[in-house]
Amino acid sequence: MGLYGMMRTSASGMAAQANRLSTVSDNIANSSTTGYKRASTEFSSFVLQAATADYEPGSVETTVRRAISQQGAFDYTSSATDLAVQGQGFFVVAGLDGQPVLTRAGSFVKSGDGELVNAAGYRLMGYPAGAGAAPGVANGYAGLEAVNLATLALQANASTDGDLFLNLPSGAGVTVAANLPSANAATAEFAGKTSLVAYDSLGNEVTLDVYTAKSAANVWDVAVYDRAGAAAGGGFPYAAGSLLDAETLTFDATSGALAASSPQSLAFTIPGGAAFTLNMSQTSQLATGYTVLEATVNGNAPSEVDRIEVSESGELAAIYENGARVVAYRVPLANVASPDNLTPLAGNAYSPGGASGDVQIGQAGAGGLGVFVPSALEKSTVDLASELTTMIESQRNYTANSKVFQTAAELLDVLVNLKR
């Protein structure tokens, strides 16, 4: 082989080991960087020609790879806006230019504008959960906007639906029609009464009185009144217009469940508020006393946000001082067919490209995506012991290649001096 070829080959070996040391130094520098994924240098031989009488040396090619799909361990924190992902998927974030990119760095804090921003300045993106919000798409970023907590302060939400599941006593006596709750007579009789708090459009409390009375075998009268119209001291008769809705529920005589032909809910408008549906589909008629099985109503009065909580599926909810819980955003996860081929960007972020495949967006915990781990941060995947071992190995290999280069240079001197 030629001496110049020998020098070129050893020079390529030194360059390859220099690349390897560069990735080692990058890994060590980012060993404490949240969500950082270890980089490595892989080598492949470059052969100039097949075996002949004179061997012609080739060189070494280097390829830098990143173990982006590798799961890191978790550091748990006391901040509800610190987020990690367990399993596949990335946060969708946006920089100052508004271009969405992907990251696993979930150290989000509230900025002066109320947006959730991580240590690199990227803003967390999510879908607004309010009525009329644009739905997202599975193969793009349409519908996503920066999560902003400033809009949640002193927010009032009108009640739009609720659940009231009861057990009505099968042995209750039958009430005559004139004394049923829906008749609104002073002599009204009822087997049970439950009151619910709902909210109008301004966040004012509206108390709903729900009465039930047996009107025939397996048939019950259900009436809902606005308590504001109750008689002095409360109760019947209510003022005109206070009856919001009344239905007749029919039960199966054998199972005690609501009959398929029976109404399953009550529908009316909250005074000063929105259209409201009270679901009663799980109400039963069994041989026991009047029992409230579940009673919930959405909406809330104006109140300061006490804290933020994020569920495993990505629902970001505001918990108000009055105890109301309002889902404000649904934070999705994104993934690509080949995460390890994503293009690295400054700030520990990644951009999809042709090698990685197109981005796919979905709900956490569905479609093979991982789940959110709130109040946690994903650690760097760098193992310092392994990196230091690689550094020593690369140093020795670099030295060996330099010795080959020096030997070729000395032989070249001998060749040049043959003429003397």
C-alpha cells in the first residue's frame, strides 16, 4: 500500500475518534439536562477496492445516532406543571417563531403571560377544552394553541349537565295525582327530596329541588323546582314559573331498573343560565330506602385558581378555591414512525423529517402512546460511567492512529532521503 494512503487512513481514524469524543463530551455536559437523549458515534468501514496484489487502504466513516426512543428515569418534584412521559410520545411545543416541534423536556413553569414554558423557552401546546373549540387532527398541528393559565382566573362556568342517580323505595305508597310534586300543591307529598347547586352564566348559585313520588305501581313522578320560588319557610307551593321540568319514570317490575321506554333524563334551562340536562339513567327502584347514589353538577362560581392538575391522559384542569374542577386544555402527545431519526434542534427539541416519518398526534394512553406523569421530570439517559469508559477507549484509539500516522511520516522521510 502507498504511504500516503496509510496516512490518509490513519487521519480518518483520528477524525472518527474525535467525533466519538465530541459525542462523549456532549453527553457528559448534558448528563443533568431534563429529557436529554444520549448521542453515540457508530463506525463503518469504507473500502476503496477489493483485494488485489497491492492492498489499498480505505477509511472510517462515522454516523452519529441518538437514542431518542430510550426511556429515562424520573425525578419527582412538587410542581404540578412539571411533566414527564412514560412510554412513547413527545410534548408538542412551539418556540418564539411559533413553529411546533417535539420534546421530552417537561420542566414547564408559568411565564409572565400565563403560558407554560420549559427551560429552553418552548411553550406547551394543547387543545382548548371549552365549547366550540376547534377539534384537532391526527396527522398535523391544526387546532393546537399555547396553554395559557392566565385565562383561568376568576372564571365562571354555567352549568350544562349533571348526574342524579337515586334508589327509589319499591315499597313506597302511591300518592294521589293532586298531591304529586309536579302538581305544586300545598299538600304535596313525596318519597324523597334532593337539592343540587347549579350555576348561572354569571356564576351565581341556583339551588334545584328535585322531588320524587310514586304515582302508580313501578311509576314515579319526578319534578325539579327553582328554590328561589319556594314558599315562606321553604317547600310547597312554589311560585309560578318555578317548576323547571317534570317527568314520569317507569321501572321494570323484575329488575328494578329504568324501563327502556322511560325517560332517562330531565332537560330544562337554568334560570339566568344555560340549557341543562340532568341524567337519571342509573336510577333504580329496589326494596330499600330512598338513597342518593350519585349527585354531580358541572360549572363553577367565580373563584381564584388554587392549583393546576394534569391527568395521565393529558387533561389539564384548574382546581378553584371553591373546590370546582374545570378542564381547560387537553394536552396531546405526538410520535413518529422512527423517533431515533428525528432531527435534533437547540433546546433539547426535535423536528420530524423524511427519515423519521410524519408526525402523528393523539391522546395519551391511546394508540400506543404513553401516559403523562405529573410532578415528575424525565432524567437524561446518559450513564456517566459508560461515557468515561468510552472516552478512555477513544483516547487510546486516537493515540494508536496517531502512531500509525507518525510511522508513515517517518517512512516517507526515509523514502525521500534515499536519493542522498
